[in-house]
Amino acid sequence: MNASGQISQGGVPLEVTNLKSASFHDKVVKMPHLAHEQLLLEDSQHDNLKSLKFAHPFKVSLNPENSGSWFEADGYNVWQLAIKSDSAYSLNILFSKFYIPEGARLFVFNPEKSFVLGAFTSFNNKDYKKLAVYPVPGDELVIQYEEPNNATFSGELEVGTVNHDYLGVFDLKNRWNRRLSESCNVDVNC
């Protein structure tokens, strides 16, 4: 069995906000409201030996044909999609379809661009055509897909799951209470 971590190629997203019509805030996809207290109560009533549950999954089908906006910039067709889930500590997404041409790049970031993941490229293409993306802190994230005008084929992209973090996986001050490892926990025998 082969295992590998999420590999990105680095770089920065193309800047498209200088275009008058380009704003990912225009068409934000909002997830339904979640009551954190209810989810935490339900989790506390389950067996503590199970793996840590930190997020609620929303099943969606968001793709360039039904969501977001397209723009042209610097020889690329650029798709932007903003997703918001009020009061989430972080959001992460799972692409149920991910297969992009050489030269294309995908980034996931917060609206301020102070936290940027990517670039995910054709290097990330797998036979099963899926991609899981690490959580982005905050209750909103932006997906930006950049495909060269001369791409050999149109990329396949579809967000199938949006995970709403109701526990706060980035909040280090409560790690012990959430059964996460501390720095002294270096192996399974600790």
C-alpha cells in the first residue's frame, strides 16, 4: 500500500481582483447553519476510543458549470469560487473530481490571501480523479483554478464535500482537551 502526503508545487495565485468584474465575494456559496453545541454534545456521547471528529461534512456538487465565476487573466482562464460556512473554525474541501491539464494550477486560500495552499497541478492527478485539501483557517475559503488558454483539454473539477470545523483544529491552546497529541507524544506507545 502506498501512502503520500498532500504535495503542492508552491507559487501564488494570479491576481484577478484588478479586473472590474472580478470579485469572488459576488457569488459566495453558503453552507447551512450549524449548531456547534449540539455537535459537541453528540460527540461527547459517543465512544471516546474512536478517532477525533472535528468537522461536519456538507455533501455538495460545486463545479465550474454551476458555481463561481470565470475570468481571463495573463493567458489563463481563471475560475474562482468562494465557499462560506458561518462560525467554522476552518474549512476543508474534497474534490470528488480532480483531473487537470499540464500547465493548469489550483489554489485554495482565505479571502485575505494570508493562508494559501497550492499550487496543485497535473502532478496531483491520480487515476481515481480525487483530491483532498488541507483545512484553511476561518469560515470562508476561495478556490482559484487557472487553466492556460492553450490547454490540451478542459480540467475536471468538482467539490464534493465541504468540511465545517466545529472543534478548532488550529487552536493549539486546547489540544489536550481535544485528545490531540502534545509535543511530548512522539509515538503510539506514549
